[in-house]
Amino acid sequence: MNISIPALLKKLIARQDLAEAEAYEAITGILSGAFTEGQIGGFLATLAAKGETIDEIAGGARAMRAAATRIQSLAPDTLDTVGTGGDGGITFNISTTVAFVAAGAGAVVAKHGNRASSGKSGSADCLECLGLNLAADPEVMEQALNEIGITFMFAPTFHKAMRFAGPIRKQLGVRTLFNLLGPLTNPAGAPCQLLGVFAPNLTEAFAEVLQKLGSRRVLVVHGHDGMDEITLTTTTRCSELKNGVVKTYDIDPANYFGDYCSPADLEGGEPADNAAITRGILEGQITGPKRDIVLLNAAASLLAANRCTDLADGLKQSAAAIDSGAALDKLEKLIAFSKS
């Protein structure tokens, strides 16, 4: 490796952008333990202060993908429902619930997630409370993906090289490049995604990064209320990558549900609370805005996975997946598989 962190720091301090190859080499060095903690902290902080470019994010994502433990999906339109987190919200685990609804509607879902970074409950926290074994081997979770059509890939299991950066990220206490890379480094290489981001300026940036990384169809979303989901309280900005072209538009939930809801209608709580909400929705016991936001995001997921013609069609399929018990069945099967 020929990269010099001091040389990169000088560029970043001068507010010069890095080439994709430089970002790749830098993140590869971090993930291989080649740099000191001071060098890693300095690099991440100065890069964040300058602001990450599309090339820098893409280079970092390529490096993190190369260092990850991978699993193979046999489905060409494998889907991930994931968010950057960090939106400051207190909602329940929407994208986690969406994963089971999308799978119940026929999509093959490789869900990638972690414990909470800023909120009370990350996808892993919620799923653990539902009974999922987070310590399951990658081979088991690969088998689940290809046999039952859904899996969960716990980030620390699949990104072990992050041990070199993890403690430094916590010490810095600010967002860095690694906050952006998680949703871009699906260990199954899912080419289809519904991806939520914490800032409106990231929707097009992420879509363009994923275009560079070879994704097939992606909807990158940011609610105008700040949510990293398609929200029901107002409209949502969506940058869609389809056929190699990125188009940005707004999704208005009032077109499908007649009105907006209150943020309080979407609140969650501790992991056990959110697990109960997820199960309640999948069992058909919870209706209203919590079910509706899952249906709308599941519809967008099905659109990304080329399983529906438009959001209205996706909504019908998503409702049927819950009402038929298919979505709940995916949850029960994945929990059982993780313990096998």
C-alpha cells in the first residue's frame, strides 16, 4: 500500500477532494490496521469537515465491501431495506418490519443492520428481542436467504475489520464517512435497495454512488420531516436509480391514505417495545399509521425489487402479505433458522 495519511491530511486540510482510488486505499489501510488511532481520527474528522464527495464515498464503500465477509444470493433482484440512521427520530423499527412484509410479498430480502447508533433501537436490537440469534454463522444466514427468501446480516459479524475504526468513531462522537458506508456495503451485494438517509442532500449523492457501484434499482429517500424513511407526516424526497439514470421526485402519502399523520403516531420506544410493534403489525393486530407507513415503505421496496408496477400495486401486495400471514411466516422462519 503506497498511501500516506499525512499527505492525504494535507489535501483535506486544504479542502482538496480525494480521488476514488485514494479513498479506497485510505479505508483499506484503516480496515487492515495499518494506521495509528491518531491518523484514523485525523483522517475521518478532516474528511467530514471538508464534506465527502461521491468519489470518496464510492471508494470507501468499495474498500469496505472488499474487506467484508460475503454471502451469495441466488436471486438476481435481491433487496435490502436499510437506513443511515442518525435522523434523530424516535420511530419504531420501520425498515426492519418492512423487510418481512416485502419478503412475504415475494421479494428476496438480505437485510443488513446493526445495533442502535443514535436512537434507542437499531434493527439488531429489535430482532434480538423478537428472538433472532444474532450470533448465527454467516453460512447459516446465507442458507436462510436462499431457502426461505430472507436473512439478517449483523454488521459486526460481517464487517470484522471495523474493529480498528469502531472505538475511534465513538471517541470522535461526530458523523464520519463510516456512518455513510454501512448502507452501501451489503454483504450479499443486494443490487436493489430502499435506502433511507438522514439529510435531503444525500438522496441524489447516494443514488449516484450506488450507480457507480453497479446497483440495479434503488430508491433513496428522506422525509421532509427529517425521517430516514418514506414518512406519513409530510412528503418525502426520493432519488430513484433505474436503468442507469437517477431521477428525483416527491412521494406524497396523502395520495394513498388521504391525509398526513402526526409524528406521535409513529413513535416507538425501547427494543422490546419496538419488537412488540413489529410483531403486532405482522400479526395484523396493529393498524392505522404504524401499519400504513410499513405498507408504503414495503411498496417502495417492492418497486426497487421489480416486484410491482407502481406504489399503488405495491401497497396492495404489501397489505396482502400481512393479511395472509405470509409476512409473519417469514419472521417465524428466520428466527427458527437463526437458531438451527
